[in-house]
Amino acid sequence: MVDGVFTSEEEDEVLRNTNPETPDVFAFDCGQLPFERMGDAHFELLLADLYTALAVDGKEDWFDQACRLNDGADQGRDVILLQDSVPVGVIQCKRYNGIVNLPMVIQEICKFFLYATIKPHIAPAPGADFRYYLAVSDRAATKLFEFMQGKGRQRFEDLREEFEDKALAARQASATLKKHADLKDLTKAQLCDIIWARIDNLHTVIHKKDSLSRMVADYPTIKSTYFRLESDTARIVEEIKKVLQSRGAILSDEDAELVSAVRTEYVKLKLGSNRRFNVGLIQGDELLPFVKGMLEPVTGTLITNFGSRPAMLAAGAAAAEVNQWDEINDLVKEYPHPLVFSVGCGEVSGSTLIEWIKSDEMTWLDPKWSPAPANLYRAGWCWVKGPDEGTHDCYILVENETGDQKYDHANLSLRLAFEDVIIWPTLGNDFTNPLTNAKSQLRRIMASQGEDKSSRPNLVLASQNVDILIDVLASASDYYGQRNQSPIGIAIANSGRLRECASGVHSATGVFPALDAEQSTRPTPPAFQPPSRVMRRSSNGALTLTIEWANDLALKAVKGHRLIGSDVKDDLPPSSLEFHELFERHPPIDGYLACVKRELDLLNVLVQNSVLADSVGFTYRTKYGVKQYESFSLEDLSASGEYVMKAVQALSYIKSHKSSQWVVEPGVDGHIKFSDPAVGELNIMAWANHRCHVRQMEGELFGWARKAISHPGLIVFAHAAGHVKDKKPSHNSRYDYTSPPSTRGSITEAEAPRNVYMFNLGEIESLYDDDTALSAEDFMDDLFKRRRRLDAE
């Protein structure tokens, strides 16, 4: 052994004990250790210690000593394996945050053997067997893996031209090699011949993160030296057992193993700023246009609303299509700021998953398991991008417990351990699995909370594809129950749509728990715990918001978004959006006349184009007519949707008359303006409120007719408690309860009241689905005859 070439035991011991940045790891983990977060020297020393332990234990007998090359040697920092002080192998250490590729390693091989020519103490003479091992801290490209795991000479011959180029590049990149007399004048072919003299006796092996993690797991002392363990696993299992026992369930030893079925990726990045986290949620199945608009690098929705700060984005469990990965991946690549993006792509064959596993650009969570090619799975992807750290990873997600015998299942959950928050990308039924299920995601989160000494918040990015909300609400409540251990929140994106929702929520996309002082989101029902907020839009749309994570999750800067053409734009004002939602939620009955349906659709278009300037006033009048100062929140509007649309659908029949137009300006008491030379101008209103008695309506109309405002006469089609008859309440003094009646037409009546007429809304309901019924023109002609009879009374 040559003095000064290898580091001494004393130097190595100092290095072991002076590592202020020892990575934190979770004990409940399937073994993915964050080697990329170590320093270069510590990564090399870890490999030296591992191989020393293998030799001491007798697990390897072809070497007896592992030594690090001195850091000052510009041949690179490697570990040399010795047998009786003779080099028999080398471990090339690439601590690299990302994918190590074949050209990179070819140059390293060339560099090492060029150095061995001038420093023979690091490798034996050509012709002797020698092992070249490569240890990468993260991932290796497929071609590199295949080359390093291959055998024989031909794999080198196939790459002769590239080896020549890299041999020349290696010499030119090293001052020592470039100046050495034995090397400086050689051509690239001659340099390559130096390496070729060894390839017949060269054995190559590669260690990736997975295999290295398993090796470290066999040596707890080494693991605790280079990583900080954060938990007492036995204590955490006991705590989970107690929780289950309180619910009448038992945690078996086999179930306890499933608690640790988690793969952790340690990401050296903060996602929040002063405990504020930026979130985007995509609702529905129209994914690509939203992703394009939200991730656009200059004017995209995320940059517009969050700037350069990190963002988390989620879409539903069946939002993507299997063949869209390349396009989505390119969009993520182009996004210039930190991003976590989780989305499901629904049903996937096992053969497709196997193709993904082979990809250099996707990470498979469970190297111990290979999916069955003929089986079906539910799958998706989660991207993690940190531009400053050079991170661009895509993890393949597979549902662990589908709840459907049609689908096979995976075994592991993905945990993304950022510096300030733990993110759980979760697909479909994995989120709704109850705590009593052995593969419950909630059990794994409970274990994670117990492990995390810093008590980081846990945020579940739950991709769903549901049309019923019951299981989602029940699961959100269960997750919320674990908040005593550490903060826990859920951000749900749903690619399905709730057509009927007994809870009155109408959307599963939202944040649980959450408080929101704005109107862009809808509250969950008061009886539901925890209080939460969901999107007002249940159709294709998106939501951006900032979570302020103190004791509770407060939503700030909430914005809804929708597609106009292929562009992502800010959504309608909350009142207009709520009205628009009612058109889908309470559609017309079968057989609706085409001319009437056209007018109903026109009104919806006016709402969506913001032409109807006062949606609140327009819909308020369908319930309260001319009454003033009644409470009418957006939740009241939603709850009254059936009666609002009862009125609107009847009005659409009237609107099919050529002399009518929708009232779109604010402050007008009426829904339709009617202008005809024979009858003049008047307004038409529909008032549907089964809790209001017809006598009350008549009294309100009487008072309204006498107000000192400029307003045309009014025809009201009413639905109320009691029988609605043809009436002219504006001129019937018995509705005036506050003053004695005046004689009509006498000089004691200061001002003639406006004419107000009331007719039964139910008359119209029998017409707009009957193609043999009166047209709107004939109906209104008949109505005006009845009005004249009322005038004559």
C-alpha cells in the first residue's frame, strides 16, 4: 500500500463523527434511503464501511479490506477493494441527485484505468481479474444498468467509438493525465486501447438506491451512523393497536408489517412560506387543457397566482389518459418553479406498468414486486420538481386496495418528506379505506406522525373519481381525528361528478378541514365534522388557493377557474357560478319543447358570459318576489334550487314569445321585459315559494304597487301555499293593513298605483312540455284578455 494514497482510519473516524447534515429518515420505510442528501465523502465512506462489514462477516471472500482513495487524488474519490494489500476491485461512487447515465460512467471507467496506468497501486496489471462496481445515490438510466449488469467483451465492442471519445475527454479533463508523458501524445484510439487491455477480465456490477438501501438495512449500526432514525417502532405499533382496539378491531403481526409498507422520498426543499402552502385542484376529466394553462411558464395560472413559490397540484383518479404521460411530463419539465403534481390515469394493464418500470424517466416504488402483465390495476403518477436542486422525478402510483375484485393491487404508499411538510399522494380507494382495513392509508399516516420528531404537517393529495360523497366525507372525518398527533389536512381533486348529493355539497374537490371567509368555495353541511370547503363548480374546473396552516387550515386568495375555449380563465363570480350550477342540477323534464329549451339555454349562456349582471337579484326574485331585505345567501340559493329553476323554466316558455327579452340589468323587479304595441311595456316575474302563502304574496304586491319608484306594470306568475287565482292585487284595498282605503279614482288618492296582476305559475308548467299546447303568443293573448276582465272589475 502506498502512503498518502488511501485515507487513514483516523481520518475516516473524524469524518464519521463530524457530519452536521446527517439526513433524517423514517424507520417505518420500505428502505429508500436519501443517499443523495449525503456529502460526497460521507457517501464514499458509507460504501467503504459497508464492504468492510461484508468482509468481516464473511459474506464476501474475494477481498479483505475496503479503503477510500485520498480526497486529493484527482482521479476521483473511489473505494478500492484489496486482498492481501493487492487491489482486486474498485467502487466508483456517484452521489448524484438525479439519473446517472451511461456516457457519464464510460468516462469514469476510462479515467480510472488511465490513472491506473500511471498509478499501478490502484489496480492490478492488465490480464488480472478486476471488479468495477458502480454505486449511485439515486437512479441509473436503463442502458447504464444493462451495461453494468452485463458480461463479456461484446458490450464494450458495441460502444468502442464512444469509449474512444470519452477516453480522450477524460485525459483532457485532468491536468495530471494531460501532462503525463505516457499519455499526453496518445490518440483517442490509443487511449482506448489501454482500457481495452482490461475488458476481458473486467467484471461490472451496479448498486442503485434500492439495493444500497437493503444493504444498509442489514447493518443497523452503519445506518444509525449515517442517518438519524426518528422513531421507536414498537411504541408506534402499540399506539395503533390501542386505537384499533377502541374501534373493536385487532392489529395482527402480519397487519403490523403492512404499517411500514411505505416508500419515503426525502426532498431537500421547503414547500411552504411562513406555514402557507399553495395548492391547485383540477375538477373533472378535461385534464390536459387545464394542465397546459396552469403550468404555462410565463402567464400560467400557477405563476399568476403563486409567483415563483412552490405549488402542489392534484387532479382526479381518472383525470388523465394512459397515453398522455409524455405530454404532461413535458409540461412539468417546462414549469420553472418547484412543483408537486399528482394525478390518476384510471385503469392500466400490468403490461403497461412493466413498460413504465423500464423507463428511465419513471420511478417504480416497489422493486421487490413486479405486476402481473395480464392483470388490471388503477394507477397514476406523481411528479416532484425542484429546479434549484435539479430534481425532476415521476413516481408511478398504483392503488393498494381498490375495493373491486376486477383489479389487482400494489403494496406500498408513497411518502414525500419535504423539510416542512409530509405529502401523501393517494389514489382512489386508498384514501377511503377505513382504519380497520389492514392496508389503510390512515394507519400508515398515523405511524408517520408518530415517527416525525419535528411534527411536520401531513397533507394528503387525494385523487378521487367518485359520484357519491358518503365514503369521502366519512374518511375525511377519520383523518381529522388524528390531528392531536400533528396537523393533518386533505386536498381532494375529483375527476367524477356528483349528480345527486344528499349533503348539499355537490362537489368532492376541496380542502378538509378548512375555513374560508370568501365565497369562492362552498361549506360542507354544519353537521359534518370537520368544517371543510369544496368547489362551487361541480363540472370541469379548477381551484387555486393558499392554505394558511396554523391551528386550523384557513383558505386565502381562493380563486375558481374554468375553460373558455382552450384557455384557463378566472371563474364566474360566486353568485353567477351558483346560478349556472342549478341549470345542470335541476334540468328540464323530458319532452321540453325545443323553442323553450333554447330560451333556457340562452339564459344559461347569459349567466356564463356575465351578461346577466345581477344573478343574486335575479334568483332572489324567484323566491321572494318583491319582498325586500330577506336573507338570501349563496347556500340559500343552492338549497332553493328546485324552486328557482321551477320559476326559470316557466319563464323560458314566456321568453319564447317574440316580444320578450330577459332582464339582465340589476335593480329591476322582474325577469322578463315584455314590449308589445297593443299592450305597451310591462315586466313579468315568476315567484315560486311554497312556504309563502298566496295572501302574503298579494299583500307584498299591493305594497310594491304604491312605492314611489318608476317602474312599468308587473305580471307575476306565482306558486305559493294556497290557491293562486287570477288577481289584480295592486288595486284591492283589503291588502292595505296600515291605512284606511281610499276611493279609487277620487282626488284623495294621491297617485294611481302601478298595475300588478297575479296568475298561476302552474298553468305554464302544463304547457312547456306539450307540443300540442298553446304557443307563447297564443297563451299571452289569452292572458291579456283575462287581464282586461280584471281591469273591468
